[in-house]
Amino acid sequence: MANFVIMPRQGQSVESCIITTWHKKVGDDVKEGDVLFSYETDKSAFDEPSQFSGVILHSFAEEGDVVDCLKPVCIIGAAGEDVSALIAEAGGAPAEAPAEAPAEDAKTETASAALDVPAVTKVDGDIIRISPRAKNLALKTGVDMTKVAPTGPHGRIIERDINAALDAGYVATTQAVEDFLAGKLTAVTEETVEAPAPVAAPIAAPASDDFRAYTETPFSNVRKVIAKAMHASLSEMAQLTLNSSFDATSILNYRKLLKEKGEAMGLSKVTINDMVLYAVSRVLPNYPEINANVVDNTFRKFAHANIGMAVDTDRGLLVPVIFGSDTLSLAEISGKTKALAGSAREGTLSPDDMSGGSFTVSNLGSMGVESFTPVINPPQTAILGVCCTTNRLKADGSVYPAMGLSLTFDHRAVDGAPAAKFLKELCTALENFELLLAK
């Protein structure tokens, strides 16, 4: 009996996922445990193993498609099994017939009618199979359809084939595309498509040409999400940043003590950032409007400090959350930060690990940044930027290490006075860190 394969929900906050790679295609045999496809949420990547054995009889999505969570992605069943009822149940088009050796014209026409693509036209005895997305792109761009090599199931032209032809410079007119799809031009199969002639490199290009050279790289899915979130943050909030600093002598001395004597107690890996997170977790609950989210003009004030920590990864900036950080010891916060940062860089974070934060800390101090304007992570109301230490003079002429803090807050939700009080209390806590540990 055939079964649906649905798009998993990787966390309660995830509504849809992007299929990045199909490892199996329609007509392929599948065993339980085989990886069917890879997909991404807005922040993480996953492989989807098959829970069934059989043959992939139908696919509802292509690479690059966005699929809602818990919606069908494909159907697996016995070879030759009729799955038209399941496709209709899922709201899809008729099923694709498995690719086999060509039969007489009547059988070919019957098989083509079973495709899940409405744009099917006879061209000199051949069948053009093209997905709706590819057809729309072809008509929009005026690609030379005679140069398009189909790579989809059963010789179907899909969107990436149109893009490949465009990248190679094969451009015609919209009318030519319409004529092709109407059957007035001869279809070109993958085997007969001629590769574009290589362009010979100039023998002696002017030196100035080298200075104009560049490469273009499209945004990754994660970068698109980050860009959208940051743009929304700056365009929808009234953001204001306060900058301050504190005498970092206490935390630097405590860090030195941990490095010298903390190893025996398992505390040698506690960092300055861990100490800042600890101090924030103790001060944050005193300011409900800052330890909050704003959703539809409503305050969502958290009972605990759920602090997000910005982590730089190869895939982009990720912000895992330390839930209930106000209930954790310094050593426990240190352990959490190491585990979450490791998972972020390995790409194994769950979306739930990155949602539900009430406040965020972003540390650029290790990179020598003395002051910056962090951007709020919506729907939070504030974010703290941690800067590097610089030597400053006191009134008595002595030198002390000053560490900068930059607090950006949403002035729609938080007034300047409470934001300034929060920053001042945090600076006092960090200047007296060993006393803070005793509370």
C-alpha cells in the first residue's frame, strides 16, 4: 500500500522548509532508511530518511521548492501501483508514470497525459514535458528553448534547466518560446544540445581589466532569512542605542584566577562572555519591558531570562537561546554556551533552540570592536553589544581596563530612562562580579 512522505516540522516555530537536494527520483527503488531528500529550515539543514520500502511513485515538489510542514512531499509504494486517489487527496495533479522504454505513440500519449505537468505539447512526434514554474520562467525571460536540456524526471524541463540555458547566454524572444511550446519548433533532447563554444581568454588583456573583475554569489537561504529579519527589525522598530563602559578589573582578575586554579574544579573554560551572560541573567529580570517580546502591540513579559547568544557560523549568524539562564550557575551557563555554539557551527541546532528568546547578547569584543550598534532580534525589545577592553585614566591618574557595552532598545516599548538604568545596573554588577556571585 502506498504511503505519503510528509515534510517534517522541525520545531514548533517552523512553518515551511526548502528542499535543497533530491537524493532519489520518481521511479527509484527505496529501502527503509535511505535518504530521500535534504531540506533546510531558516537556520538548519536536515536529511529526510525513508520510513518505507518501495518505489517513489510521485513527487509533489522540486529542488528549491518551499513546502509547508506536514504537507506531502512524495509517495512511496509498490511498482505500478495506482496512486491517483492519493494524489487527488493531496490536491495534486495526476501521477507521473515511471520512466520505461518507449512504446508506440498511443502508449506514449497516455503516459504523457498522466504527468503532473499541464504544459505538454507534441513537437514533430516528440513530447515536450515542462513544469509550470519552468514554463513561466521561459515565457518571462525569452530563453532559447531549442538549447534547453531537460534534467527532470522522464525528460521533463524544470526551472533549473531554464536557468542553465540563460546562464549560457541562450536567449531568444517570448514569441519564439510560445512557438516552441505550441509545437512549431523541433524539440532538442539532452543528448543533442550543443555545449556553448568556449570563449578564448584574451592574449594580452589590459591590466585595468583585472581591477574590474568580480564574482557574483546568490544569497543562501539562511542569508535571505537573516536579511529579511534585519530589514524588518530596522524598518518596523524605533531603535536607539546607548553606549557605556565599566571597569573590567574584577572580571579580568576572576578570569585569571579560573585559568590558574579552576581546572581542578572543572571551571578552567569559563570565558569573559560567560561572565557577561551570567551578569545579564541576574539583572534582566528586574526590567520586565526589556526581558520581553512585543507581538501585535502586546507585551509578552517572560518569567525567566531566556538569553540568546549570537554565534558566527559558516552559514550565517545564528542565535541559540539559553533558557532559564537566571536559574543557572556560572559553570552551567558556560557549559550551555559551549554546547550551543558547537551545535550552531555544526548545523545541528533545532529551530526550537533558536526561538523563544527574551533578550540577546552579541559579543564583538574579541575582534577588537570598541563600540557598535547591534540590531534587535525581533520580536525582542532589546539587545546588548559587548565590546573590547581599552585602557583609560581615572581622576587620580591610574589606568584601568574599560569594557564597552552597547544597548539597543525599541523605543516603542522601552523608554530611555529604564534602558539607561538597566545598563547602569549591569555595569555595576560586572564591576563587582565576585560579589554578584555571592547573591
